[in-house]
Amino acid sequence: MSLNFGREQVLIPGPSVVPDRVLRAMHRASPNIYEGDLISLANSLYPDLNKIAKNSGDVAIYIGNGHAAWESSLTNTLSRGDTVLVLISGRFGRGWMDMAKFLGVNVTSLDFGADQPADPDRVKAVLASDADHKIKAVLTVQTDTASSVTNDIQALRSILDEVEHPALLMVDCMASLGCEPFDMDAWEVDVMLAGCQKGLMTPAGVAFTFIRGEKVWAAYEQASLKTPYWDWHRRLHGEFFHQKFCGTPPSHHLYGLREALDILIEEGIENSWHRHQVMASAVWAAVERWGAVSGHLACNVQAIPHRSLAVTTIKTAEGDGNRIRRWCEDNAGLTLGVGLDLESTLGGQSASHFRVGHMGHLNPPMLLGALATVDAALKALGIDHGTGALDAASAVIAAG
Ligand SMILES: *Cc1c(COP(=O)(O)O)cnc(C)c1O
């Protein structure tokens, strides 16, 4: 019998749980978009977004999703025929790469497989052999949301410095901003992009490109792919408020985002990173116990330092990933993330993975409830698994 009653829980890796405070802030009539509160509220977002990214530069805000931020980052810095180096650790680098190709940019890519971060030596070899600096930018994700691999961004910065390569370092933090340590200034990231619907706890609809330093603005001057809608300069320095959004602002999203940033700043960004570390570790502890018997249940990423703090991809025997998800959703009102086919860019799913999103607005009862529900699914479905998963997860929470 289904026990699906009460508040539904969606723990997918974006969109994430939206706090009631954010929902309440959005529940209002349409505001005046020409003068008054909305203008000052919008202006207050820029410094706080930069605070979260630890960025002393600029941030452009768009009505859009992660794909929008991809397009913004490429069109503002590149020209048709330029070359970029794309680092692939799953699926999302590939999506960004396909967009660059569509725009007429030449792409060199390094694919590190379905469960490994970028290998510094391979990146170094490619950059070192690019003596005339044809490569204009290195594109990488911080966390790949399909594989749940996390890249060491600081290490990539060091490689660019070591080989004295002037390429821009562009980082996709869609899944990780607010969840995983990131320091745009200290790590000298040139361009970073994110959206509001993952670590920033706001319904999908607003995307960001963070911009830092003279080098990016020099690239902007040269870039011939610029178009009016994505153009950074007008968004940041337009004479009129409506130029900040190239038209009507996403008014309700701005109210929601204001509240979400307040929540994150009240918690403290370092505290949020720590909370994500603990939550992620609790998931890994449970998975390790489940997998102790058959070896079929395991974290996709083996090395702990390479694991995302925002999402965990769990490998299962063929077909079990789907069965576990279906059972949790139908019988318990818990929605988990589908496994994504790590070989394709468009839509493909994998029946032998599922994902637990643990990003954003999440506390121990929400997470432990979800892990206990997966534990029940394994029992109900007769999937061979080790015991003690909840014990291991709660021990991690207890240690804090
Ligand atoms: C979610 C995500 C995207 C795509 O975002 P959309 O809002 O679906 O366009 C891109 N990159 C990463 C790393 C993501 O997690």
C-alpha cells in the first residue's frame, strides 16, 4: 500500500527545495517596475551575489537558466573561429562545448570519463603545446551534476600560471555555488556562471555570469559574438534600469532571490559549505554500507576529494536505479534524481544510476528521512544490500 501522504520531498540536483520564506517573498502583486522598491531591491542583489562568489568584479543577471549563462559567457568573450579548451568530467562540460561549436568556436576537448576530474598533467600538456596561444579560454565545470565529480579549480589556475598561458579560466558553478568552497578572487577565476535554482534555493528562472579583471574586459572588447540581449556592458552600465534585464525585470524572482540571499548570508557562506560537507558525508556513509554486500551499490566517484558536496550519483545493478526511484516516489512521496547517461548530451537516461540532490535548503531530518526511505525501497524491492546504513549516516550527523 502506498504511504505517500504528507509533504512531498524532491531531492533532485536542481531545482532544489525552495524555502517557505522565499515562496512567501514571491507571493505578491506585480510591482511598479519603473520606480520604487523593486529598483533598490534589485540593486542590492549585486553586492550580495558577489559576496557569495567572493568576487570583487561584476555580475550580470539574466532571465534564464544555466544554458543562458553558458551562452552569455561565450558570446561576451569570443569570436567565430576562436579556439577553446573544454574539460569534460561527465555531461555538463559537453553541453557547454556543443553550444560553443554551434556559435562557430573551434573546440579542443579533453574527456576524463564518467567518474574522474580533470587530470592536471593532461591539461598542462595541451596548454604547454599551444605556443602561439590559440586557446582563448579553458572551460570547466566545478561540479558535474551528472557524474557528481568535482574539479579542483585552484589546481587548474596553477597550471595556467605555470605554463604562462593567457587563456581565460571560465568555470560553471551552476550546481556548486553556495554549496562547495569557491573563491573567485583568490582562485583568479576570470568568468564564473551559475543559476538561482540549485544552491541559491530560488525557483528556476534567473542566471548569472560573474566577471573579474581587466583580462576579461579586454577579451570582451575583441569578441564579435556579442549580441544585444547577452551584452554585459549594457546590463551592468546601462543608463536606465530596464537595461539591466534588457526589458521587463524578473520581478518575483528578484524578491525570491533577495530572500534566499538573506537566508544564505544569515547562515554564513562558510557554514553553508560545512553543512553541505556533513550532509554529503552522511550520504556516502550510507551508500558504503548498502554496497558492502553485493558491491552493486556504490558512489560513482571513488576518491572522496573528487566528490561533489551538492549531489551524489549512486551506481546500482542494471535497472535498479529506476526501480528504487519509482518505489520512493510512488510509495513514499520522495523524488530522487534520474541517472543521466554520461555518454550523451541530450536527454539520455541511465537505469543503473540514481542521484540524491543534497544542495541548498536541507537539514538532517530531510536528509535522514530520504536515506531511510531509500533503505526501505531496497528492502521492499528485495535488492541485496548491507545493513547499518542509517546508523552510519546518523553517526556522521552526530559528529557534525
Ligand atoms: C543544472 C546545470 C546546468 C544547466 O542548467 P539549466 O538550468 O538546466 O540550463 C549546467 N551546468 C551544470 C553544472 C548544472 O548543474
